[in-house]
Amino acid sequence: MVDTALVDWSRLQFALTAGYHWIFVPLTLGLAVIMATMETIYVIRGDDFWKQTAKFWMKLFGINFAVGIATGIILEFEFGTNWSNYSWFVGDIFGAPLAIEGIFAFFMEATFFAVMFFGWDKVSRRTHLLCTWLTGIGAAISAVWILVANSWMQHPVGMAFNPDTVRHEMVDFWALVLNPVAVSKFFHSVFSGWMTGAIFAIGISCWYLIKQRHVRFALASIRVAAIVGISGTLAVMLSGDSSGVHIAKYQPMKLAAAEGLKEGGTRAPFSIVPGVEVPGVLSFLATHDINGYVPGINNLLNGYTTPDGINYPSAEEKIARGKMAIEALREYRAQRESNPTEAAKARALLDEHIDYFGYGYIESRDELVPSVTLVYWAFRIMVGLGGFLLVLMIAVLWAERKQCLSKAKWLLWTAVCAIPLVYLAGQAGWIVAEAGRQPWTIEGLLPVNAAVSSVSVAAVQTTFFLFVAIFTLFLAIEIRILIKAIKKGPEGINN
């Protein structure tokens, strides 16, 4: 029996590391597009103002990029330290995209990053612009492989279980890469980065307008950032729609938790807040059919039959079949050399129930339900803030085009205060994605209590508080450096 405290502390430590890392990633993705767009304008027009504008945002990009790398490296190490059973069980699959990310994307970013920062007077304008865009593309490619790995945990594909090694092994690399969950998650995450970078740039630019400093720079930055941010937010909405369909298909319990849906059915309602529902909307979002069937938490636990006549087993049946699979694996390994006939029977039984293997580690149906309150409200924070930020960017862009933004102090201050809100929206999105799939490390395949390392609770607690101190220090240092650079302002640009 695994110590629940060990599981909880290991999860908390990983959540801490991932949460801190995601503070830096979206800003990197967003600022990369904004600064590259500004440099493109510089190359086309030849106006030195745009060069200096791009260089300012590039400086902030570099500060954020450097700190983000440190947190990302620690995050990957935790798979070996805190989740060694997971790494053993699926390391052949999960390790591939992480290795590609480290070897290809990281070195691509590092190479072009150096030219971008130090090559302004050493290469031609067009070559430098290409390196700037390739730095941003490299960051996106890096995100591809991380999200491929994460999406495989949400919807495992392209693998087969080898009972001789007790490991899942990759059989189809492209199934892993083209996993529909990975495709939608990639676009959703990258475009949310555009929104983060845009709100960051708009907020800082509005601060300059409040202080009546670098007015031309601020207005130009707002124009570019708002267009990037609005485009990114609309793309987030589109990718979020496809993501919702995939969640309904592959992770119905996550969807039920996000909606607080106890009893499902056709024309399932969408909950705006508790007690306020819109009939049929959830069915439409989940199935693109207002009459589509969506199971609720109780349906998933008790078993249900769809209107098409497809039967889904209860939690107890899944758990029972999972335990049969585990016992069949033990029998196969015990008999494979001494009694091939019995081993073959055990292997056949294992193959019959392998889809429920992970359920064999579940002791109670209650373990299969994530924290409904946490997931429900995280989803509404994500969607609510996303909608608010979209309206804010449209309002700021409209006021800038009407040349009345500098007079709208309330709008300027709202934009400044929106900077932490875009980070809150991003964190809420990941809470939905990760807390919503509990208790699974790999959906339906490996629960967290079977994935954790055999280490002491004290060791995990010690490193947790150590990471809290280190990451908080990193964040404080970055914020201080960013504030210093922002107060100094862009070089070579007057009001």
C-alpha cells in the first residue's frame, strides 16, 4: 500500500514546478511573435524606430527566456526522482519527445538566440530577421514535443504492452505525434502564449502612457501587441472547441468534473455558475450536436448505455477487470519458462483485460472522481478571464486607433492591472488539464499511486520547500530585472 502522503507531496511538488515553469513559457511564446513582427516592420520600412522598439521587447524576452530554461530542466528531472515507476513503465514512449525537445528544439533556440541578441551589426538585416523568427519558431517547436508528451498522458496511443519487460513500448511514433489531443493542445497552448505576451506588452505600454513617457513607442507597441493578442485569443477559442470535443471523447470524467455534472444525458446543460444553466449547450460543445449524449459523474461510476446502445462498464467492473489483468501478468511471468501452456492462458487473459490494467491499482470508486470544486471553478476562471482580456484588447486597440487612449486613464490602468490576470487564466487552464485527469498519471493506464517513486515523504517535503525558495527567488530576480529594464525604457527613442 503506497503512502498517500508520499503521493500527495509528490503531486504537490510537481504542480509547484510546473506552475512556476508555466509563468515563463507563455511570455516567451508571445513576445517572440511580437518582437519578430516589429523587426519585420523595421526591415520593410527601414525606420530605426522599429529597430529600437523590437530591441526593447527582445531584451525583456531574453530575461524571461533565461529564467524559464532553469525551471524547465528541473521539471524534467522530477520524472526520474519522484515518478520513477512511471518512467520505467512508459519511459520508452515518454522519453522520445522529451529527447527530441532537448536535442533539436533547445539547440535550435540557443543557436538563433545568440545571433538574434549579438548579431545586429554582424549579419545583414534579413539574416538577423530570419534568426529572430527562427528563435520564436524554435520556442514553438520546443513546446510541440513537451505537449506531445503531455497529450500522450491524457490520451495514450501508439504503444503496446510487453509483459516480458512489464513496460509499454512505442509501436507507432507518428500516432504519438499526430495524437488529436496533442494537435489541439499545441495550438491552444501556443496561442494562449500570444495572448499572454500581448497583455504583457499592452500593460507595460499603457504604463508609459500614464507616465507620459515614450508615447510613440507605447502606441506602436500597443498596436502590434493588440493585433497579435486578439488573433491569438480567437485562435485559443477555436482550439478550445476542438479540445472540448476530445475531452468529451477521451476523458469524460474531466468534462463532468469541469461542469459539475452529476447526471448526464442528452441536451446536457452548460453551467455558467452553480444554479445558472443553459440547456443543450454542453451537449453541443462536447459533441457538436445539441441532442448529443454526455455522461455525468454518476453515470461514469455506475456504468451507462448510450442512446446508440453502447454499454460502458461501472467503476467496480473496471476495477475488477484491472485486478484480473494484474494477476494474469503475475501468473504469466511465473509460468512463462516452466509452463508455456499456463503462461499462454495467462497471456490471453491479460490481453483481454489490458485496457483496464490501471484500474487494478484503484481501491475505491471515489478515487476516480477528481476535485470537482477545483476543476469547476478553474475552468470558469480560465474562460471568464479569457473573455474579459479579449474585450480589453479590442477596447485598447479601438481607443488607440481613435487617438483617445492617452485620455482614458481608467482603461490604461485596467490594462496595467490585467498583466497578473492573464497569468491567472493560464494557470487555471493547466489546473483543469492536470487536476481534471486525476487520479491518473496516464489516463486509464497508470494512477498516481502506482507511478510514484519509493522515496521518503521527508525527502519530498524537503525538496518541495527548497524548490519553493529557489523558484520564488528566481521569480523575484526576474521581476526586479524586468522592472529595472522597463523603468529605463527603450534606448534611442524619445517621447
